Amino acid sequence: MTFRPTITPTSRPLTFEVEAIDEQGTARTTAIAGEHPLTLYVDKREIVTLMTMGQAPEALAIGYLRNQRLVRSIDDIAAVQVDWETDAVVVTTRKAIKGLGNKMKKRTVTTGCGQGTMFGNLMDEIDSIELRDDVRLPEDALFSLLDALRHHETIYKSAGAVHGCALAAYGAAGAEILAFVEDVGRHNAVDAIAGQMWLDRIDGSDKIFYTTGRLTSEMVIKAAQMQIPFLVSRSGLTQMGYEIARKTGITMIGRAVNKHYLLFTGKHRFEKQLTPTLLA
């Protein structure tokens, strides 16, 4: 029997209506994105306070612990309880985490907005990451994903001010969005996807990860840790993000909008769609 931790599914309202004055001087009611502090506790020890929209707080907590390598398996987590009255999420493990104090002593401040701290020796683990080389991403599958995301209902369309991340699979019928999360920080959105993957036992080794945010070192490391070989963004990338993508061999695509993209690394996994040549 597959073990699943006890969780208390709870989400905050994602948008709130406020009044604003437009350029014509007219009062208008408009939606804005929610933002709430959420302090993460593990076995009664305070770990971090995240600023989050509150769409998937349980998955966010699990994914944060996963991507920070504080917890090695979903089977190590007994329960996740969210209490919005105290703005807290409490994670109880089945066995106490060894060396938690030491892992928290070494922190790397990253460019993530809202929260940008990486614990332990994550940068040192890059060399041990191995991604599948027997999977391919056809160009038409990329375009299918971008089209599906363009039509996907999002908080960004109504309120702006958020980043979105998606996990997708692809097949003969095109791209399929398996999970989509938005949050005030792109790192929160990717962590929530990571947590949902653990909860649903989803193997990332043949999946596509999409983000609206820039591809920094933090984003590339997290995607590689989830064993995802394809990383796509509608935005750009940083120099360290590029170097880590090259080192891990991840297939990284940036500036992906409609039929446009830039393929930066991992070119061997990408299959360009050939255009028939007109014969004279």
C-alpha cells in the first residue's frame, strides 16, 4: 500500500477586490492577488516564513522541504497541517530529520523574490544529478504546450502580480498540463509543483517544466533535482542558470512565446520540426 501523509487541504482566497482610479479619473473595482505569510515548522522547529498567495500551501511546504533536501522522501512525512489563523504550516515527520541544524547553518541567498534561501550543500550536489538522455521533445510538442498554457485560466489574467509554473506531459495528442500553480514568487510555484509530484507519485524523468519567471540557478537546480529533463520559460535566464543547465545537461528553452523560442542547452533532446523544401 502506497503511503500518503495526512494533510489538511486548505487554500486562501486567491484574489481580492479593491478600488482604483484609472487614467481617466474613473473609480474602478479591480482584482489584486493575495499575499500572506506562512511560517513553516518541522517537528516543532521553525524553518522559514514564506510569502505566498496560498493556493496550495500543503504542496508548497512539502515541495520546499523536498527541494531544500531537508526531507529525502514523501514517506518521511507523517502529516501536514495548515492553520491560517496563525499563518503556520506544521510538518510532522515519521522520524526526526538528522542533521537539520547543520543543514540550516549553511545558506545561499538567491535571486528568488519573496524568499530566496537555499539550505545545505545543494550547489555541491549538481555533479551527482543525472537526467535521462533517451527522451526527446519535438518542436510541435513545445508549441502545443505553449498554446495550451495561453488558453489556460490564470490568476495573472485577472489580477497580475504572480508567477505561474506548470508540469506537463506530451504524447500523440499533444501536451497535457498535469499541474499548474501560481504564486507571488516563482520559487514558491515550483516548490508547490514539486510537492504535488511527491503526493501524486509523479515521475518527472520524461516531463516538461514550464515557468513564467526567469531561469536562475535556483530554478535550474530545482528542475534538475526533480529529474525533469525539459525546462521552458517565457522569460530569459541568468549566467549562472545557463552554466548549471550546461553542467546538468538539462534541455533549457527561454523566451518561449507562441512560435518563438531560444534553445540554450541540451540540444540533443530537442527535435526540430523540418519544413518541407519546395522543389523548383
